[in-house]
Amino acid sequence: MSEHTAQLTPVAERVAALERVLTEKGLVTSEGIDTVVDVFGRMGPMNGAQMVAKAWVDDAFRHRLLADAKAAAEEMGFGGPEGELVAVENTDSIHNVVVCTLCSCYPWSVLGLPPRWYKSPAYRARMVREPRTLLREMGLDLPDEVEVRVWDSSAEKRYLVLPQRPAGTDSLPEDELAGRVTRDGMVGVAAV
């Protein structure tokens, strides 16, 4: 069945109707819509995962990422409209986690769209007040001796957590390492 004769879902029908009306009124062009779809199709946690994996295997890139994460992202072709991007590194003694207490500022170009829980008032408030408790409830139980640092994203500055490389992965190639990195690990609510 061709795409022209295929039955559209109700949501797809509404999207097509909206696009048709907006195009007919001259408010958008089909090319403009295609550009937006293309931009959103190229952003997501797979980009951040590639950056993390590269930082794990390339110490010079790791230093560039920690010094200027926006430039490091652009170096890999993952630039975005966000302001400053800062990478914070987890270590044996420090665990970083990201929140936006005002709304849901998030580095879309390297993490994609924010998950529902990230935008919730409960997450935004509790991560600041009781990060260790909330992390435990989310499945990440950190030892008491590990310091938890909470980073508050804003419209001007967004954060990416550089998780610790999992033990026993020294022989894995970069692409396999990237496959182990999760969005939640790059927000800091999960270990990789």
C-alpha cells in the first residue's frame, strides 16, 4: 500500500489537516515544517551518549567536554539553540544530578525532549530538598560517603552529567559504550 492510499490514524489526520490549513494561510511552508522535523529528528539522547562514550575513550575530548561542553557538542555536530552547556563529571566521591527548579530547561540537542518526570513539580522541588532520598526512590542508592551535587539548569545554562565509565568495559569500542549510556545517566538519576 502506498503512503497516499494508506489509512491515517486520527492523530495523523489532525496533523495533516493542521499542516494543510497553516500552509494555505501562508503561516508555514512545507519546507519549513520539514526543516523542523529534521532538526528534532537529529536531537536526542543518542547524541549525548556518543559524547559520553567519546569522553570515556579519548581523554583530550573529555578535557574539552569538561572545559566547554557546548563547543565539544558542536565539534561532534550536536549544536543546538540552548545557551551555555556545562558538563559535570561523576567520580567515586561526587555524584551530580540535574534539575530545573523554574520550569524544565534541558539540553535538547544532546538529550532530546525532557521526560515527564523531569518537568514535574515534585521532582523539581524534591531534588533540591532531598536529592539522596529522591534518587533512592528512583532506583539509585548512593553510598553515604558520596557527595551529591545538584545543578539547577536555566534558560542560559544547561547541564549534562558525564557518568562514570562502568567497570569492565575497557575493551569495548566507542559505539558499544555509547549503547550503554542512558538519558537518565546523563541527567544523573541513574548509574550507567
